[in-house]
Amino acid sequence: MALTLNKTTRVLVVDDSAIVRKILTQELGKHSEIEVVGTAPDPYIARDKIVALNPDVLTLDVEMPRMDGITFLRKLMKHRPMPVIVLSSLTPQGGKTALEALEAGAVEVMCKPGGSFTVGDMCDVLVEKIKAASTARIEKRVSTAPQGVSQPRRLSMVETTNKIFAIGASTGGVQALTLVLSALPANAPGTVVVQHMPAHFTTSFAQRLDGECAMSVKEAEDGDRVVPGRVLIAPGGWHMVLCRSGANYYVALKNGPPVCRQRPSVEVLFNSAAKYAGANAVGAILTGMGDDGATGLLNMRQAGAHTIAQDEQTCVVFGMPKEAIARGGAEEIVPLDRVPERLLRLSQA
């Protein structure tokens, strides 16, 4: 009987730090699914090595000599689109830069090793992200809208309700959430969102969305009320749960262990929405790797909520929606450009 061999993902590491290049090569080389085919200290050398080595995935530093990583990323996505995972410093400025990278076409951002956060600490997560990135749809990642999705018109809503929108996303979620949330009207139901991101990255993301959406968008703080016209983004490194006091909804932030290997976790948010909002909630699970939120969406549906999963054709990575669908959590499966309309319609059902 012939043996079926797992495909090895070929990786090119681009970083101006020789130490980071060495450690990344050593750590990633411990995993049989990953082969580091080369390294490069700057984008010019990276360009030549991409041609010569044909890697499946690039890991990219954003602060490099001769050409910064964002400029290189934009050029790469124009001339030779491929999955790119950006490593950024864990600072407020690093968060803004990482957001630019996602908008330029990167499929993932991770904290750059430094201080107590070493490559060894993050290597298992990085390997999973590399494997997911190798399957990502990146042909049209140069624009904000994912493949096959046009820019949305802002939808209108006849009346406000006490409904809650709970949305979860991961890989590709920055673009997906931008499209969905910017299409919602100013009086849309209060919305709580988990997007897998480290600390500071969510701060920049919320600030950017606030300038593009009719709704108010902010990074959630403990005790923030969930009200019509407001979107609360779970802060990186904290679980966000929906709570209820009488007729009022609010969020609480919890510093517990990762759930589904994530903090913030979509699973945690969806389970709290099932418990405290029940049929008053509408849940949506968007593009992302893994299974975070899959069982939580099922719990929401069983509690009476309407639920949506993004379809495979418009996902960057069809991991989280696929798992939610397989477990029976998705009442509807729709392309990304229809998610805003379905959220609003289902909130009035």
C-alpha cells in the first residue's frame, strides 16, 4: 500500500535581524510540516529568493532597511501574490503598522519576538498559522474587499431593536469585518466582535473602523454597555463576555486561560451570548482558521438565536465557518457581501 505523505509548507523568512532569522529557522525546522527554504535580511534579497526558491509562505518583518515591509508587501501583492504572515512589535505603533499590513494583503499578523515573548513561546501557534496561510485565497488581497465581494453600500434599518449582533473572525477577518461593519447603519443593534489579534493591534483596528463606519466603534472596556449604534471590539489578550442586568446588556473582560487556543476567544463570546441574549441575538462566524466559535454558534442557535456562517468562496480561510457548519451551528450560509443584510433582516425576524 502506498503511503500518503503530508505536504511540506515551504517558508521564506524575511527579517533584518540575524538573530531572529536564525532562531526562526531553528524553531520552525523542528516541525516536519514546515521547511524553511531560505532567509533574507531585506526586501531586495527577498525578491530574488522568492523567484529562485518559490516559497509557499513568507514571514515578513515590517521594519527593515532599504525598503520597509509595508511597501514591499504592496509590491509583492501586485506582482506576485502569496500568503504573508507579518511579524510586528508589540507596541501601539506596531499595532498601526500591523493593521496597514493586513490592509495591504497580509493574511496574519503576530507579535515579533522580544523580551519575555520568544520565538519558542509562539512557535506552535506560528506553525499553525503558516499551515493555514498556505491554503489562503490571496489572489485579490490588494483591495479591502475579499475575492468576489464588491464594496458595500450602507444599509438602512427601519427601526432599532434590543437585538445583539455577535460576530467572530480570525484570518482574513480585518477585511471581512471592515466590509460588514461599514455596511451597517448608524442605528444597527449593539454589536460585539472578537477578532483574533494581540494587544494594541485591536486598539488600532477599532480606531480605524470608527472612521469608516456609521456606527461608533471602540475597543471594549470592562463594563461598556452594548447599545444600538455601537460596536465593541474585544481587546487583544482578554476574553470578552456578554452580560445582562435587567434590560441592559454590557460586556465584561476576563483574563482567563486561552479557549480554543485563543484569547480573546469567539467561543467565549458566543457562549455568553447564548446564555444572556438567547433569541435576542444574531450570531455570525466569518473567515478564520481553526474551530474557535463553532460550538458556541451551535449553542447560540439552540438558545433561539439566528446564526450565519460565511461561505467558502468568500473566505480567506474556511476553517471556523466550516467547523460551525459541520456541527450544525449555522442556520444560513451566505457570501460575505450578504452578511450585513442578513444580520439586519434576522434581527427584525
